[in-house]
Amino acid sequence: MKEKNWMKMDLKNINIGYLIKCEVENNQISIERISKFLKCDEEDIEEMYKQKDLPTELLLKWSKLLEYDFFRLYSQHLILYAPQKKITAYKDKKNGLPIFRKNLYTTEMIRFILEMLRTGEKTKEEILKEYRIPRTTLHKWNEKY
């Protein structure tokens, strides 16, 4: 897996335009290919790079073009900064949406958290408290990664 030049980003403040631009540069995608795929001109693309957020349909197109799930950044943000209160595997009776049983941490997110611990940016106790990660989970990550 190649290292992304934006991997040390702060998941608390997602700037999707900047991240898309970085991924375009990492993958060396031509502006012509992007223009054709998104059906827009170069000026529109440059404007998207400046946006902190984008409409979901457009973000979905970027995700397909760059073969990267940009939505996962937002999911990781929710896991880290707004964890679920209820733990259940059933559907919410009010609206029928599933309520997720537990938080799923991606390898990128685990490495992000362990890097903060390794560099001393945050202590183990700060990580446990701020991100509400169980102590045993953090211990397992330390052993595995």
C-alpha cells in the first residue's frame, strides 16, 4: 500500500477538496480524464479542489474515479468524535434504519491513533477518554501493529 501524502491529516477537520487534489496528484490522473469523467471543465475542477465539502453525488463520482472511499473519512470522523450511544444489532423502530452494533476501525484510523501515542502527541489515557476506545482494544492494536 502506497503512503498517501495526507495520511497524517486531522480527521476532526476534513477538507475534502484538498484531499481529492492530493489523491489526484498521488495517482497522477490527467485533468483531461477528470474533465471527461465528471463532465466539467478544468476551472470547475480547480474550484472543487478549493471546497471544504462537496455534494454527495459529486463525492461519489470522485470516489469511483480515484478508487478511494472518501465517505469513509466521514465515517471515521463519526466513530472517533461522535460514537454511538446504543449498542444493538436491530433496526430503529422509528425510521427503520439499522443501528450499528459496534464501531469498526480501519487500518488507517488505527495507525493514526497509534501514531499519536507513539509520538507523544496524546497519552494512552487521553486517547481512551477522547475517542472512547476500550482499553483492551488499544492494547490489542499496540500488539498487532
